[in-house]
Amino acid sequence: MNKTKFLTAAVILLVILNAATLFFLFNGHGKKPPVRNGGRPFTEFISKQLNFDTVQTGQLQLLRDKHKAELDTLRKEDKVLHDSLFAFVKRGDMDSVKIDSYLTRISVNKKEFELAFIHHFAQIRSICKPEQLDLFNKMVDQMMKRRMPSFNGPGGGGSDKKDSPEKK
């Protein structure tokens, strides 16, 4: 009898734990995190990092809106190009000339995407005051570390500073 009570309590406990797990799993599913500062967390982050005044923050918001529109266009084009490329696979059409043409267009689009970032950060740098340039350089370094982690472990290349054109 003692064993039966223990097993019953264990089953009830497991059912409650499963119900709680399912509740937490599905309760938060599909919800987007709250947006800060009118959908401009990037602008807020950079403004704080660089100690921008209100005029600079306004200029940054305009730059950000233009940059976002440009990236949206490039992302849509990338999706169309990739969909077209994989349509060849779906059809079993492995024409290397056509595939190479799409891969070239995808590469050009990727290049434009990266250039958009370079130009965007150059524009941000242009609205910095001279005393903010060191903060700007540090912020770019931090962002690049997050975006492109270095591989200093066994067999890793590490970072090669001789080819990086830094101006301070």
C-alpha cells in the first residue's frame, strides 16, 4: 500500500510538471520581443555608445531608415535569386551555365549587401565629432567581434592586422 501511494504521488507530480512545461513552451511561442524606442534599438545603441546629441541622433535615424530600405531590397533580391537557383534542383535541370549565372548574380548581390554596410558605417562616422571618433572605432571593433569571431584555437587563422587599413 505504501508503494502504491508513492507511485501515485510520483505520477501526479510528473503530470503537473509536464503540464507546466507545455504551458511555458506554448505560452511564449509566437510572441515577438518588445520593441524599444519606436523600433530603433540599433539607433538607440549607437547613440548611447557614441554619446550623440539630439541632432546627431536625428541624422542617425535618417541614415538608418535609408540603410534599412536598401537592405530590404537586397534581401528580397537575394531570396528571388536563391528561389530561382533551387528551382533548377527541383526540376532536375543542372545546366551549369544557368546555375553559374545565378551564382554570379548572388555573389554580386552579396557584394552590394556588404558595401551597403561599409557605406552606412562611413556615413555614421561622418556625423561623429572629432572627440567621438575613438568611441566609434571601439564600437566598430566590438560589433565586428560579435559578427566575425576570430578563430585563435588549434588550426585557427586568428586575426591578421597587416591587411586592415585602420586610421586613428
